Amino acid sequence: MRGLDICDEMLQVARKNSKKKYLKIKFIRGDIRNFKLKRKAQVIWARGSIGDMLTLTDVKRALKNIKNNLLKNGIFIFDVRDYLYHLKLLKKRNRETRVFKKRNKNLTFSFVQDLNKKTRVATVKTEVTVKSPQSLVRFKINHALKHYTKKELAKLLHAAGFDILEIMPGYELAKENKPRILVIAKR
């Protein structure tokens, strides 16, 4: 089993988690748009990676590259944010911005998510403050995520030469209330 990420910090977390679970995984620093495996894979799982790419050019490059790294009849599994779900959620709130705040004695966590309906890109601004008797730590993280529809994903996969086995909107990860679209495709 191999794991790929472009971010050294995420690879460190993955190594630590795999050791805790006694998993034997070789981790590789690389970009999903241009990595090359020494041996082609039977299965490639891309958790969240496709949604992190904001341009169709990058998504098309990634899909082509993933296909090239799969064995014949290899399986590609990935998930993305479900645009139609998030659009409904924002309409219920009658705005295009979602705000979340959580506070306790030593921690303040908040995020603001703005969804651009034209580009289907959500910008997420997160701010965390941690108080302790010795210090106060505050940091901010800004992130952008592309949202998709089932139809858009099917078109992209067919253009890249994949056969679609399943596209499942409404898929949720444990402990997350963020429905996604889970996609299973075959080379």
C-alpha cells in the first residue's frame, strides 16, 4: 500500500496514524497531477484531492495521470463536495455564507464559508484561538474547495476515458455532516 500527498505535514500525520494502526504503508511526497508509480496500482483512492483543484485543467490532468497509474481494469475511488446539497443548505439559511462558531473556556473555533454559485468554489476562512495559563495562540487558515454535481463528474470521467461504476450523492463520512459525492470508476 502506498500513500501520496503534496504536503509534508500531512504525510507526517499519515505516517503517525499508520504506525498507531500497525499499517505498512509507503508514503510518497508528490502531486496527484503528475506522480508516477514504479508499479501501476489496482486501486487508487483520492480522498478530497479532486475538490482541492480549482481549475478544470488541473482536474483533467489529475484524472489522466491517475488513469495512467492504474492497471488495466483498475479502480479509481474519490469523493468531492456535493454542490446541490450545499446549495440547498445555503438557500435554507437564505444566504450564500455559512458561519459556524464553537466556544468553550479555552478554545474558540469559527469558520465562514462563502460559496460562489458561478464558479462553485467555496472559500473557507477558519480561525482558532487556544488559551492556556501560559499563552494565547491564534491562527487563521484560508482554504478553497470546488463543488461538483453528479453530471459534471460523469462528463469529466468519460472525457478522461474512465467507465463509471457508481456515482453516489449524499455520501457522508463518519462524524461529518458534509454530504459528498462518492465516485467509483474503472480504467
